Amino acid sequence: MEESGENYLKAIYILGQRNGTVRNKDLVEYMGYSKASVSVAVHRLEKKGYVAIDRKKLVLTEEGKRRSQRVLEQYEFWRDVLIHWGIGEIDAEREACSIEHALSNETFERVRDHLGWKSDGASRADS
């Protein structure tokens, strides 16, 4: 999947957790993209089976949830690691967004396991 598609899935997941429901206009506001761009992207995600549209509400399919949670997990991991290593929060967020798309799941899991990173952001070395 393309980076932009993963970013849309992540945004739909985050907004769904925050608001309960997600509409195209929520994505427009959250992501800062035009209505047309959001509409095209959502249509692509729907065709690929990641999103269903129910009365203008966007609902992640099981595969869409799985994919969005994986992307979010990687983003949060890299953001937290970079901040832990002394990178400023804004830079860490920007860099984490790039890294989450660049590495395979296997590489991510190996790095995470090698660092002994816990879900609360603590490394083995902190314990």
C-alpha cells in the first residue's frame, strides 16, 4: 500500500477512536486536504476493501483496522524512540511518519524486539 493510503487509514482509525464516527469532512479537517482529494483517497480505500461507507460514515473493515493499527503502532514506536534519544517532539513526529512507511513489518519487529521496547515507551535499559 502507498504511504498516502496508510496515512488515511491511520487518520480514520484515530478519528474513529476519538469521535466514534468518521466522515469525509472530518478527514478534510484533520489532514488538511481538499474535499476532492479525500473523496478520491476514500474511494480507493473502499475499492481495496479497507473501508466501507455506511450513510456517509467511514467504517474500517477488519483488514483496514488491522492495517491502520499496525501503521499507528509503528508510528508511535518510532516517535517515542526518537524522543527518548533526544530528538525534539516535532522532528520526532515528522521523522516517525517517514520511517513507519519505509520499513517492512519484519524489520520493525526485529528492531523493536532488539531494543526491548515496551508499549509504555520504556526500553530494557530503563528497567
